[in-house]
Amino acid sequence: MTASVHDGNLLAPPLAEDMIHLDPAFGTRFMLFIDTEEEFDWNAPFSRADHAVSAIDGMARGQAFFAAAGVKPVYVTDYPVVESDAAAAMMGEWASDGAADIGAHLHPWVNPPHVEDVNAANSYVGFLPEAVERAKLEALCRRLEERFGVRPTAYRAGRYGVGPNSARLLEEAGFRLDSSVRSRFDYSAQHGPDFRGLPQNPYWAGPARTLVELPLSTAFVGMMRGGGERFYRAAQSMGPIAGALSRARMLSRVPLTPEGVPAHEAIAAIDALIEERARVLNFSFHSPTLEPGHTPYVRTETDRSAFFAWWDAILTHLARRGVRAASLGELLAAIPARRKACQAA
């Protein structure tokens, strides 16, 4: 094997040999990761104090819906939620019953130790000093283990905020899977990561290549989608042209989420990803969306009914396309033994 100095950094494109070839019997499947977090004002500055954990009834309703549909969500869970006795007890029952998996989700501004200034730049944990990122990650893992009896093995950084040290720190902490890479998005103008050009399919990450990266799924749709990411980037640089192309349904970027994405666009994205041979369609949303009034996407009971109608339409289409739900365990079982990491020359 050719020697390489690639350190498995989540901000760098993986090597060709890092791509994971899932067991053919796994087929094309879908998964649901729920960013399980406190409620706060999305339009206000970040705060360590101005938040609550009150969307528990909404979470219970959502879990009942997904369990009835045969979907086993991965609740990547942050510090304020795991600190809530009611939320932790409810989620612990789901995990014990085998109806859900519990992972880790790190919002640095509400996750101890509280040593950094609270501001937009520091909301991306992967861009904090390495020692601070490590300490916050360990505090979260320890609290999750205290609540649920096991250390988490799945992770998503809040705001998708992984940085240059994150893969190595996740490996050291014992994580098996990360799902922070939001392929085809760029947050660098907001002090965050740039994920442009990264894959849609899972790959090995981290220095030892023991960490599976499962990117969030995003498709290009429309008559001009064959131009792919390069064409989309070019259109974005042309100001109003990008919006005109989207409105004309010529070229749009569509993530797999019910938050701000109409069902017909998500269905088009599903079809496009299947055509791209994406093996795992990775859906996500934020847990406060399950209770009206906490996010811009569900303000009223009517909005919540529309949220579940969205899922009815998506699940029907997935079934029509032969795409079944996969649990975290099923995905990991379909991954062959990792390759040995190349040694630096």
C-alpha cells in the first residue's frame, strides 16, 4: 500500500482506499439521526443560561410515530438534555426496549467545562483548542454513561462543527461512528467547517481508521443537476442566478430533512441519491421541532401535523423504492473489517 500522510481529518477528502464498501446484502437503506438538544431562541446570541428542556411530550409522540413505522432513531444527545431527569428516564426506556439508540451531540456553549467565551466562532467545538474540545467531549461521554449505563459510540457535533482534531479525539474516546460531515455545505463564512467535495457514502476516518464517517445526505436536483457540485458552486458565485435556477427547478441543493424542505423536493432528492448509488440515506432533524413553538419549522399544531404528514409521504416513497430502515447496529454489522491505516512515510 502506498504510504500516505493523510491523518483521517474530517475536513479533508478521504483517500480512495478509505471508502467503505458495505455488504451487498445490506442494500440501500435509510437512517434517522435526531439532534436531541435543548430549546433556545435560534435568532438570539448564544447563551449558557437561556435555554430549557421542555419538549418531552413532543419527543414521546415522535418516538411512538417512528417506532410504529419500524424506524429506530439514533438520538444524538447533548448535555442539557442528558441533565434532565425526565428526558433521561424517558430515553433510557427507549434504549432499554431496543427502540432507539443514544449517541452524543456537543453544543460547546452549554457543555462543561465552561472555559471559553460564548460567541459564534466558539459555537463550533472542533475549532476550539484541542484540550478544550477533548475535555468537553469527555464530560459529555461521562454524563451519558452515568445516565444510560454505556458510553456512546455515535456522535454528531453541534452545528456540524468538527475540526482538525475531532476525528482523532473521537477515536481516542472510543466512538465507532461520526455523522457530523454535512456533505456539499460550507460553513467557513460563519467560522465553521467547509464540507464541499466530501462523499455521500460512508468512509473510514481518524488516524487509525477506526472511525466510520456517515455523512448527512444532500442531493442536487433539477434538470441541471448533472453538473454536480462544481456547477452548483459556480451558480452560487453568480448571485441572483442561483436563486433563479432554484425557482425554475433547474438546480437546487436539497438535504434530507423535514425542516424547511417540502416533501416533493425530498422525494426528488431521494431519487437522485439512489441514482448516485448512495448506500445510506441519512435523514436528520432537531428534537425541539417535535413540539410546537421551539424551532422555525413547527410553530403551531398545524405545523406539527404537516411534519408528520411529510414523514408519511417520505416513508411511503422509500417503501416504493425498496429502501428499508437500518439501525445503527445493522449499519455497523454491514461494514467489513477496516483496512490497516497507511503509515506515514
